[in-house]
Amino acid sequence: MNISRLGELTLSLFRIVIGLLFTLHGLTSVFGLFGGNPGTGEAIPVGTWPGWWAALIQLACGALVLAGLCTRPAALLASGSMAYAYFVVHQPDDLLPLHNGGELSALFCWAFLLVAALGPGSWALDTLLARRRDVRPASAAPVAEPNSIVV
């Protein structure tokens, strides 16, 4: 068994799970699915600042990270939104996450920062697209005309 391959597999699984959980949070707030937004049980009204926009970031960035598409920028945006949530929503109540209810925001913030730093792993659309770009078909090579000079 090749131990070095476990790191790529683990990174991919970590990215998939974090992306799925973040997407589910977005679905609850944007569409009111799975019991709706915590507190109201309904979807957040469209355009409400900052809740609806945060939920839209959760939905879009979570889905992109889950699929491994535009992973680094999506993870960085998701991490920043969770840092904002922690410092603006939770931290004014108390400094420690255990006392201010900000554990989830802090965990998502650091998890997405890790994904942004390490990349999507081997099981990602970004990786698949990069491989397809690197493999060029033989017919794509320029063909020289007879009696012409190729520079």
C-alpha cells in the first residue's frame, strides 16, 4: 500500500465533506430546506443583509468546493465569510467560541483556509480539467507545409 496516496485521498474527502456541510447550511437559509434557517424555520428573505448574502455564499462556495471546481478562490471566499461571521456576529458577545456560539464559524473558517492553501486534492474537477489541458491530442500540433521553413 502506498501511504503517500492516502494524503491526496484524505484531502479530497475532507474537501467533499466540508463542501457538503456548507452547501447544506446554504440550502437551509436560501430555500428553507431541512427545517429552514435556524431561529425562524423559514428561508431568509431575498436580499436581506447580511444573512441572505452569507447564505448565498454558503450555497455557491459550498457547491464549488464540494465539486472541486474553482476550489481555491471559493474556499478563500468561504473562509473570509466565516471569519466575518465570527468577528462581527459572535465575538462581540464574548471572546471564546465556546461562550459566544461561534464554534461552527471558527471551524468552517479554518477548514476552508486549509482547503484554499492545500488545494482540492486528486478527486476534483479542477484536477481533472488540469489533466485534460496537459494532454494535448496529436492532431493539435502544428503541421508544416512541404518546402516551408518552420521557426
